[in-house]
Amino acid sequence: MLPYAAYLRVYEPLTAFSESERKVWADYADSRDRPRRANALQAEHGESVRRLLGMPPQVVPAQESPNAYLRRVEDRLYVCPWQTRLRSWLAFSRLRGSVPVKLMDRFVPNAIAEQTADDFDRYKRGAGSDALRTHIRTTAWHVPPSWFVPFDGNERWLVLGASVPGQDVTTATGRNLIYVTSMAQARRRAARALQVLRRNLGDTAPNFDVEDVARWLEEFHPHSLVELDYGGLVHLMNDEALQADQSVAELSAALTGLDTGQEELAYAMYQRVILRWKSMQLLESSN
């Protein structure tokens, strides 16, 4: 079973990388041994589980991952590096900063935690300005409202998958819900959302982290692709729930309603999105 997590990814065109990196990713794309898109999440998750089940656990891989998610549009190759080592460092830093020291020691022995933190500090000192830029963002048990903003409802791609008779449909193989758009569209929609929120709610009003997502998108090549992948969350939703999930279209309608003075419509659409994902988050603590 995959982790109950969703992913926001940026795929940069091959031309966005350095000459040496372009050759590496071009050769990688032609390789028959790389993980394919259909099982890439399973492969990535499997690597993490093997590291954490070791004695002692390996919090961060010794080397950066050579793998990437790939997309092709006509003859153009787009690359989204896994960056497993960097993402593990960042996740470990967030965990360490939010968990009491005594409890943290139950997860990771103190000596390993200190060594991991020291290794990350050395990496940051020796790396360039893009050292902490990740192509993938991850969130567990829900999709943040700000992640829906860069997309349009018509960019929704749903596959319910094939299940075995008598098997729970949520365990069907090939199950997927994905949105993909161009970077230009993603930036335009994020900018519009920020304008609507500020114009109607003021500069100090909550913006659902839209500004953070907008700034992140600006860090990448303007001809990139942006992808929202429900990942393992599709296994928490039956077919009817997945088919009914129109969170992108509903949030867009909420913003339009807010901007055109239709406050009741805006509130109703926003509540549909928020309540759907709050009920999902509650599953994390269910027994």
C-alpha cells in the first residue's frame, strides 16, 4: 500500500538543465532499467521503507537519487528529478523541529540525528543558490487548497483502475487522479487567485498559501509542466468519491464568485472543498 500522500511536481524541459545533466537525463530516458511511470511511486516508496527498516535506520540516502519522473510532449522531454536525498533532509529537518527531543530519540537515535543534521549543514554550505529547490512537494492525508489553484477542471485525468471481483475497489491497480498544465497557465492562475483574494479580502487576509505556491513556481523554467498527483490518496476514496471530486473546478468557482460579488456561491464552493478534505484528514487519527 502506498503512503496516503499527494504530490505537486514540476517537470522542466531538458534544455533547462546544464549540459552534463542533459546528457544524464537523456540517457536515463532511453534506459530500459529505470522505474516506469506506472510503478515509480511504488519504487520510490520501496526505497524509503528499506532504508528506514535497517538497523540502524538510514534517515537520508548516502547519495542523491539518479531517478526522475519523465513526461514527453511530442518530441520534447520533461524531467522531474526525485531528489530523494534533498527531500529526506528537508523532511527530517521539519520533523526534528516539531517533535520534542525525547520523542525524537524514539524515531531516530540521537547520534544518527546529529550526524544527519551535520551532513545537511555541510551540503548547504557547499551548494549553490538552488541548493534547496525541490521539484516535488508532498503532503499527507489531504491536498492543500492552494495546490488546486494552478489547474483547470478540464485538465483532470481520472483512471479508476481494474479490480479483482470481490476486492475492495480502492485497492484497484492503476488507480489515479492527476492534473497537468503548462507553467504559463499555472503562474497565470496563481497570480489571478492572489489578485482576487487581496482585492476582496485585503493584503492581511489568509491566502491559503497561494503566495507560497506562486513563488515556488517562479523558481522553474517558464516552459515547464506542473502536475498534481493524488498519489496514495486515491486508495482512501471509492469510485463514486473520486468521480465526484471536482476540487479544482469548485475552488475556481469560489474565486470567481468572490470576484464577482456572488458571496454565497463563493462560500458554498469553498466549503465543499474544505469539508471534503477535512473529512479525509480525520482518517489519519481514526481507529
